[in-house]
Amino acid sequence: MVVRILARRHRIRLWRRRFRAACGKGRVGDRDVWLFIPRTYMNLSGHSVTAAIDNLGLNLNRVLVISDDVDLPLGKIRLRTKGSAGGHKGLRSIAEETGTEEFARLRVGIGAPAEDDAAAYVLSPFEPPEKEIVDAALRRAANAAEAWLAEGAARAMTAFND
């Protein structure tokens, strides 16, 4: 959802189907960027990320991975330059495929499920009161991604981490 916000803001069409992802190239501020939304299962998203990195000659330290996070309270965002995958299977897949956990990630808190079925919780729509909180968090996360690009990780983390 954050990538779609960035694409709309910067008029980047996510129309290409490459690297097992919907992707588009454009500019955010004075930076050329690629935006990707993997079309693999979430727990195989590392395949898409490494295919894009390898084929486009990207450096992993120039990649920002954006994900949801059930371990963060609803509406909180957290930007880090590295870290463990925790229980997130998508982050684990990227770490396994790239051979490192040293990549920037921006996590958007969606809160923990009331029951043990995390998959059903993550895939279900937000309730109306939650939707307002999530929408604000998604906009903040897009702002944080733009700050990461323009000002670097340290300043973006200081400005946006809750």
C-alpha cells in the first residue's frame, strides 16, 4: 500500500511485469527510483528482490524494503538499516536470498491478531476505526521512505520512528 502511495505521488506507473513483480521506474525528488511490488507469495518475496537487484545492478544498501508488522502496534512505523526478520516470512526470504540481514526496512504496524491465525488476520480488511489509523500510518510511511531517499537513513529514523 505504501508503494502504491509513492507511485501515485510521483506519477510512477507500476505496469511492468518483471522480476516476478509489478514495477515502475521514475523519480522521487532528484533521485531515479524503481518501485516494486513482488507478485510472489509473501514468503518467497526474496526471489523477486534478488532478481531485481541482480538484473538491474542495484546495490542492496540502496534498497528499502517496506512491510507490514504484527509485532508493532497498529499505526506505528519503524525504519531500520538492518535487523532480524523476526517472525516475518517475507523479510526472512529476502535475508535468505541476499545472504544478509543488512538491508533497510520500513515496517508498518498492523497490530497483533486476537487469535492465533496470523495469516487470516493479515489478509483480512481493517475495520472502519482501524482503517483511519492505518491510512495515516501509510501516508507517514510514504513520507519516511521519501525522507530516507532525500536525507538518508539516520535523519529519516530520527524524524519518523515512534
